[in-house]
Amino acid sequence: MAARNFLKNAVYWPAVFLCTLSIGSASVSLGYQPAGAIHSGYGEIIGLDTISKILSVLEIRNSDRKILDKAAEKLLAMNRRDIQLISSLCDRISADGGTAGADIAFSLITAMIVLS
């Protein structure tokens, strides 16, 4: 009888542990965030001079008006923190010119805009 209870417990508790672990990791892998963190920063007003500076840097690399208009729409929809990051990357591009660091900064800007 004691051996039967031992086997029952030996199967039961690891199964409970695995279920708990999988539920916890699923919420992390799905990117769960509290509602306050999701919407923070979207209501802030972004300076048009910052966006025009970003667009001028993008215009140096790409002269297609349709792409620049789409990038401007996406920039207006971004939160302030992302705009500040893109602006600092644009400063890096302006300062470094045609170096590898400027190319990497441009790639990061492009990825941020496309994935937003």
C-alpha cells in the first residue's frame, strides 16, 4: 500500500511541476506585459523637427518618395522612446559618414521602422 502511494506521488508532483512551468513560460514567450507598460509613451507629442531630421537622413540613402512617406507615417505612430533612439542613431550616421558604424546604425533604423 505504501509503495502504491509512493508511486502515485512520484508521478503526480513532477506532472504538476511541469504544468506550472509550461504555463509560466508560455506567458513569457507570448510577450505578456502589464497594460500600463504597453501604452506608456504613445500619447506624448513628438517634435516635427526630430522627425524631419530622421527623414532627411533616410533621404540621403533612399530617394524613393513612396518609401519616405510610409516611413514618415510609421514614425508618427511610434512612441517617444523609439523616436529618441532613432534620432540618436541618425546623429551617429551624420557624424560618422560612410563608415561601418554608420551602415550598422542605418540598418538598425530601417529595422525599427519596418518592424514597428
